[in-house]
Amino acid sequence: MKSFSVVGGDLRYIELATFLSRDKNKRVFAMGFDKNVFTAADVKLVNSSSREENRADYIILPIPAAKDDNHVNANFYTGDIPMKSLPQLLHEGGTVFAGRMTPAHKKLFEDKGISVIDYSEREDFAVMNAVATAEGAVQIAMEETDETLSSQKILILGMGRIAKVLIKQLVGFSTDITAAARKPQDLEWAKIFGGKGLTLSKVFENLSEYDLVFNTIPAMILDETKLIKMKKSAVIIDLASKPGGVDFEAAARLGIKANHALSLPGKVAPVTSGEVIAKTIANILIERGEDYE
Amino acid sequence: MKSFSVVGGDLRYIELATFLSRDKNKRVFAMGFDKNVFTAADVKLVNSSSREENRADYIILPIPAAKDDNHVNANFYTGDIPMKSLPQLLHEGGTVFAGRMTPAHKKLFEDKGISVIDYSEREDFAVMNAVATAEGAVQIAMEETDETLSSQKILILGMGRIAKVLIKQLVGFSTDITAAARKPQDLEWAKIFGGKGLTLSKVFENLSEYDLVFNTIPAMILDETKLIKMKKSAVIIDLASKPGGVDFEAAARLGIKANHALSLPGKVAPVTSGEVIAKTIANILIERGEDYE
Amino acid sequence: MKSFSVVGGDLRYIELATFLSRDKNKRVFAMGFDKNVFTAADVKLVNSSSREENRADYIILPIPAAKDDNHVNANFYTGDIPMKSLPQLLHEGGTVFAGRMTPAHKKLFEDKGISVIDYSEREDFAVMNAVATAEGAVQIAMEETDETLSSQKILILGMGRIAKVLIKQLVGFSTDITAAARKPQDLEWAKIFGGKGLTLSKVFENLSEYDLVFNTIPAMILDETKLIKMKKSAVIIDLASKPGGVDFEAAARLGIKANHALSLPGKVAPVTSGEVIAKTIANILIERGEDYE
Amino acid sequence: MKSFSVVGGDLRYIELATFLSRDKNKRVFAMGFDKNVFTAADVKLVNSSSREENRADYIILPIPAAKDDNHVNANFYTGDIPMKSLPQLLHEGGTVFAGRMTPAHKKLFEDKGISVIDYSEREDFAVMNAVATAEGAVQIAMEETDETLSSQKILILGMGRIAKVLIKQLVGFSTDITAAARKPQDLEWAKIFGGKGLTLSKVFENLSEYDLVFNTIPAMILDETKLIKMKKSAVIIDLASKPGGVDFEAAARLGIKANHALSLPGKVAPVTSGEVIAKTIANILIERGEDYE
């Protein structure tokens, strides 16, 4: 029977612990939560001074793992959990799963022979999150507009994972979806997914045609010179991480609704987001040949 | 140059008048609105004592056309518009477009040689509204759940227009969609649209499997004996018109989230809903051979 | 244990008998086949002089049921099976399933208290056949063209069952599919299925745009005045039953490839076509409350 | 006005030359064709002793470029074109486009200051060919089976480009498509494209379920130990390049239909395949900033 300690994190980690606890072959501990938010689930709240019986085989830390140089990132906890208090909470041969851990924190574990695995850099994690992010973007688009998606001319900037999933999801609603990208193969993928593929320069020539624009390009792509060409009634959903790809001030000035939609999976689908982390860790354990199903 | 008088109605009729007014070959009047909600559009607010210059070729009334035995149904108007004041506002040979008008009101116009056409009973109107309704249902489902659609097992009860469009839209998200209906051809259509087709009795045997249920059947289909078999965490979106197809009290008692989603097109997409009415009327005029494009 | 006699028919009826025989709770007889084409299946070849032990509960006749005024339509049989020899081959209370049987032949059975059911007129049968027909049309289109479907501008004339399924299937390949029909609701359905919807008159104005045309309208829709506007390299697949909707002579003269694709389900997918008949009969029996699963 | 010399190749290169010649801003020469197969197109047949007026800016060679150590690969030519005769047929600063050219041949051009670009290794070329290959695989599957795709349980082995496109295309027909791959992210992509994603080991446990199998994995994946578990009536389409991923002898012995479908794009869609090469070269020229549209 393997044991997992979920230490810190946001809503997704509550769901993660809850999800893990449904498997009767796992014991689940949680630390870094002010009160027992796991009443319905079989999760045992422990603390860093915990005794032998609360040691786990795996510790799961959030993304990013730390809130400052010394402490775990724990949104639901008013106290502090020193990163250096964690090694003693692991069984011999235990593993730490963490997102974007600093080299210094990593060293802290590795010096004690504990391996640290960054689940946030994995491709499976990225693809599963892309699905949830695209869905969240569709939801926001529906909420921000007084028109149906079916009646709108839609533009997607970029053709990475999220953009691909977005086309697939939007094709159920609209028959007028264009994706703009630089690489010719990306324009072909746009067609395969059911949209039109155009170069960015072609799209910029006709920006006034589009009613709804999703940006996934992490660069200032819709600056004032571009925004000025758009419909006043257009709606922009920017999915690029901070600082985003839209000049939001200019958009406000021009009366164009622009929504910087950040951290979507956790916001619109915390349960699924927690499960995505659990599944990624399961994939890692399976790949390492550990007994997991 | 044809003229249209939009008399009464809800938000959709404001959008309808706005939409019509964008065509420079049409003159648009509005009546039954307390203040000028059409500032941005070229719509002239008139009243029932209006003179010759405000007479129109067509009057458009809402669904239902009347709020009581004598007056037009006008949500944005605190006063009263007598139905019998309307004939004088039409040009010779004019036509009234109205939804679900009573025979008595109809007679009032027809006695004066004015034809009354119920646009709400047309198939094109029904199909266009089904698209907007299904989209609204998807939006509500996204808002009511903490999981992605992609991760849920979805059930659709019924296989009419709305259910068909729903499958098509949901297929972009989930690969696990079942539609339940009585007629064997409907089960085939479910497959064609990308879902599974099961008889209602088969589905009722395994109700506990589903995470998200859309009901489109206008009958008490999910009574307590059915609800009791469902997951506590299930979410139900009932699209059947009043009284709906779900025992909402029992659902509340059982802790199952059930949302009676009524009048969706107007609520989630008033602009599109207004355009749908405009397009339906355009279709009617084209079929009658009137000069319209 | 119910028994079925499959009497006459084409390849589909061999598959139908084979399919039925896989169910160990059914006994299957066949008549009207020169030699035993059912070697692999548990089907007993009988003849019209058969004794009591070969009587069946149900007789299944093809579409059309008769080849002339007196005899069953039996492609795989050199002899003749008189229609009037069949009643004695049924058990008391037996039923005949037949396609497009003449009133005179029907009377022959009904006079003896035997009910005759036309399975070919049912909606479930029509929908299942539409799926197989559309698939066959896609196959022929692939075979007739040296281009991919993905690279062609595709036109579908009509928006009945087959046209709807065709759009759904073609959307997997091409993002440029237009369906043309008269009724405005059909243009909306075209959009719902993933294509563009245009009126026939709009399409006829731009016929030269299309590379591949599927016709499903049972009327002379592509006469010489239309063909003359098309690309010489265009390919037409006519799915309308005889005489079809294309002036094939004019097409030949103009060098346009036009293929009158008749009886597709039986030709391209005889196994599925046999199963479709079996499923339709199963649906009928279930509706009649007979013990069948 | 730029000039192109298409030298050698199969049917696709005839179509490529024809396609290029439709642009009135290009001059097109062809060499390595026994007779004028370009009658309808504005392509000038030249020979290797050609004078100045027949020199081109670009030479396009096939994939592979050579048939032996010294000569161009030219299916439609009974004579020999020495590779070393080509440099003199280029204008100063000209470029050679070739597929899988040997280092020795490459050197032959580069020593004279002529750059050689391998268009066959580009991602855009690979994606466009994947679309045509997948379509060809669907056509073969339709031809090889007596059932509709809609009625079959379909398995796709692998989740590279071709497999992804295949799912997308097949989803229009069947709601029961499974893709099997090793990487967890590939199983997620299978779901995004509309299928089920399973690990190879899970699929191998239930191989007897599938009616139609497409293999895209370039390794002996369906050896006798696997084939023995499959339905006798199953059909396998192997898309892996030689020697393929199926033990064809064992399949024959077991009575399983297995089709090694090689070079599909050129066979089932030569016109599109020629255009794919033309578009790839256009993409290269655009990326190099040459004047091309």
C-alpha cells in the first residue's frame, strides 16, 4: 500500500488528494491546509512534526513548489511549511513530485538521496491541460458574448496544443474558424482540425472580419496598430501567460472587450485539474515500472 | 423602401430592431419601449397615436404576442399598448408577424384584411433556435460543473432538434456521449451525429454511470425513482419547457444539482436570437416573392 | 425458438440469413438459392414443397418482393418460386416481411390471415441505408478522382437523409463543403452538420467553383444548361434513383465524368446491408412486443 | 519570370509540372519523359543537350533523386539522364530541389556553387502527405471490406501524423475508433481527435474485438502471436514502409486479409501529390524571401 502526501497548493491539490483517496490501495496524507477541507474524502491531515506513521512514499508539491526561498507554496494555509522540513516526512527511497522547483530546493532533497521529478514539464501534463484550458476559453467566450459561437467568425492566433484543441472544440459550433500561424505545416494542421489556415500577415490584413479572437501566442501580437483595425464589437480572449499578447489598455481605449484568461484549468475545472496532476504522476510511476494501476 | 415596426417584446426584439436598422434599405420603427434603447441604431421610437409618416409595411410582435386579453406583451414598457390600436399603424396591404397570437387577436387584424403570420411555428425558426438553445445548454453545463466536459460521461434524453445539435456540439469535447430515445431511427441519428444511441429503458438501467445529463423530453422523465439511481455528483440540465422533465424537489432532496434552463436563446445570446427572428421573417418574405434580400 | 425463412433476394439476403443464423436462438431456412451459399453458416436450404419441419414463423422477402406477377424476386435462383406457394410454408400466426409488395400479392397472404409488413418503408431502415449509401458515395468519389477529397471544393445537392450523412462523413476530409437546398431550415442543417448552406439558385450561379458534386435530388437538376457552367475536370456522383438527376449524355459530350451510383448499400457493403434488414425486422418485432433481443 | 525544370519522377511529377504551368508567371520545362505527356499544359519538353534558352532557375528532382550511382530516377523515360549533366541546365544562382539525394550527388552540385534543398524532409511536406496517405488508407479499407466503416470496430496502431489524420477522417463514419500508442500524451491526442486512446499492451489483450486495423508503426507489430488472436474476418491495412509491420505470410496462412499499402499518395491521388510537392517548394521559396506567391 503506497502512501502519498499532498503538501500545499491551490484548489486543484485538494481535488488531487480527494481523487487519490478514492483508491482504497492508497493512503493519502495532506499538509498545508488550515482546516480539514477533505471531510468527505479519506485524507488524513498531518503536520511537519509528524511521527513515523505519517511518513509517505511520495510527496506531491504544487506548481511552483515554493512561495519564497524557504517555504512551500500553500494557498490554503496561513502558516509556513519550511521546504527543509519535508525530507524527514518521506520513507527511505521516497520521491518528490514538484512543479518548477528551484535548483536550491532540488539540491536539498537530492543531497539526501531523494529524487525530485518535475511533473509540470511533461508532455502528457501539457496536453491534458491544453484540453482543460481550451474548454475554459470556450466557456469564457460564451459568457463574454451576446451572440452564439455558431454565428461568429472566429480567429485563433497560434497553432500550438491549445490552439489545436480549440479548433476541434469550436468546430462543433461554428463553420467559420480561422487559425493563423507562421509555419506552413501549422496551416495544414489547422485544416486537418477543421478550420482554415492563414499566415499571420494575411490575417492581419483582414482583422476587421473577425468577431471573436483567441490568442495563444506568447508575444505582443495584438498591439494598438492591430487593435485599431478590429471591429469595436469584437471580443478577444487572451490565453498567453503574463504579460499576454494583447495591449489591454489600448483595447479598453478602443472599446474592444479583451479578457486575459489566466490559469484557466484550475479556475473553470478544478476537479479535472486535480485529476490531471494525479494522472501525470501515475504515468510517471508506470514508466518507472512501479506497481501502479 | 420597406418599413418595419417592432412592437413590444424582450431583449431579443431590441436586437431585432437594431439588426434590421443596419440595412439602409429598410426603415425601422419601434414601439413599446420606455426609453430609447436604440441610441446606436437608426430606429425611430414611435407611439400608437402616430401619424401617417410612422405607418409601417410590417408589424413584428413578440412570442407570445399579447400579455393579456387586450394588450401587447412588452417587457420594456410600463404602459399598455392595446392590440386593437395596431391595425391603424400599418400601410394598406401590410402584414403582421406574431408569435402564438390568440384567434381573437388574429381576427382583429384579419377582419381588416391584414394577414397575420406566426413566425414562431416555422421549422427554420425552430432549427435556428435549437442551435442557440443547445449552445446555451453547453454554457450552463460548463458553469455548473467543476470538471471539464471532456472528462465527463454525458447523457442526452430525447433526440429532437435540440438533442441532435447538442451531440454535434459536445462531440468537440467529449468522446463519451449517449443519447436515449424511443424510436430506432433516432438511435441511428445519435450515431450519425457522433454519439451512442440507446433505448430509454437501457439507459435507465445504468443511470448511475452518467456525470452530466441533458433532458429535452417534455414529460416527467427523471422522477424520484430515476433520480435515486443517479450519482450524487451528477448535474442535470433540463431543457424541457415548463413544468420540465425533472422532479426538482426530489433532486434537491437527493443533493443532485438540477438546473431548469428556460428561454435559453434569449438569455445567453440575445443578439443572435434577435437575428434569428429577423432571418425567419426574411425567409417568409422571400417565399412570398416579395422583394427582399 | 423462432424460425425465419429467407426467400429469394440478392447478395444482401445471403448476408441477412448468415447474420440471423449466428444467433443460436433462431433457426434459419433459405429458399431461392441455386446452391448452398451458406456453407459457413447454420442455414438450412429448403424448397417450396418442404414439409412441416421446414415451416417458419417468419418469411422474409426481398425489395421488391416479386420479379413478375407470380414469382418471387430471386437473383441467385434459376428456377421460379410462385408467390402463392409461400403461405403453406408459414406456421399458424406467421408473418411475412417484404419490400414493396403489390396489393395483389399482399391480398394473397392476408386472405389467409397472414399479416404482411413492408420493412422497406420504415424510417429506421431508411436512415441505416442512408449511412451505407453515403459511405458508398464517398468511396466512389475517392475512386473517380485523382485528387484527395481534402483538396476539393465539394457540393451536395439536396438535404435529405443521405445528404446530411454525406456532409458529416466528408467533414472529416474537407473543410469546403456546400449543401444546396430549397428550404431555409435545410440550409441551417447544412451548417449544423459542418458545411455551408446555400440556396440552389445561389449555387447555380457559381457552379464552376466545384470540383466534386454529389446529387441527391430525384429530379433533372443538372441538365445541359447547368453542366455547361461546370469545370471540365469536375466529377459528379448522382445518387438519385432512376432516371437520376443528371443529363448523362450531355455530361459525356462535355467531357465531365458523371457516375450514376445506384443500389450502393448492396454493392459496396452487402454484409452491412443484410444486417440493416435484420435490424429493421428486429425493431419491428420488438415494437410488436414479441420476445426478441 | 521564374523558370522550373522538372526532371524525371513518376506520375506525381507530371502533375507537378502541369500544376506549375497553370501560373502564367512561370515557365516550365520537363525532361526525362519519353513523350509529351503534358499536351494539355504549357510545359516544354527539353533534353540535356539543351541550349541557353532552356536553362531554368530551379531544377526539381524526384524522391529519391537518383535511380543508381549516376542517373536520375525517371519512371517515364527509357533513356538515361546523367546527374552530372544537370548543373549546366541551371541559370547562375539556380537551385536544385531533390528528395533523398546522396551526399555524392549533392557534392556534384554544391561544388559548382549550386544549393540543393531536400523538400522531402520538411514538416509541411510530411503533413500534407499524411493527409493524402490517410485518405488513401480509408479508400482501401472501403474497398477491402463488405461492411461499412460505420459498422466496424476500428483500431489504429501508432499515433504519428498519419494516425492522427486517420482518426479525424474516420470519426465521420464510425463512433468506435481506438488508437494504440506507447506515450501517454498520444493517448490524450487520440481522445482529442475523437477516438479512444489505449496502450499497446491493453489493445493486444483484446485484439479479437477489432474488425479493421490500420498499422502506422514501422516495426513488426502484428507478428503471428498477435495475428492468431484476431478475428478471421478482420482486415489489416499496413501503412508502415517496407518491410512493414505485419507478418503477411502468417496473415495469409490464418486467412486474415492484410494489405500492405505503400506509396499511397501517388497512387490514389497523383494530382494532389504533385501539388503537395509544388506547395512545399513554394513554401521554401517564400521562406527564403524569394518573390513568389
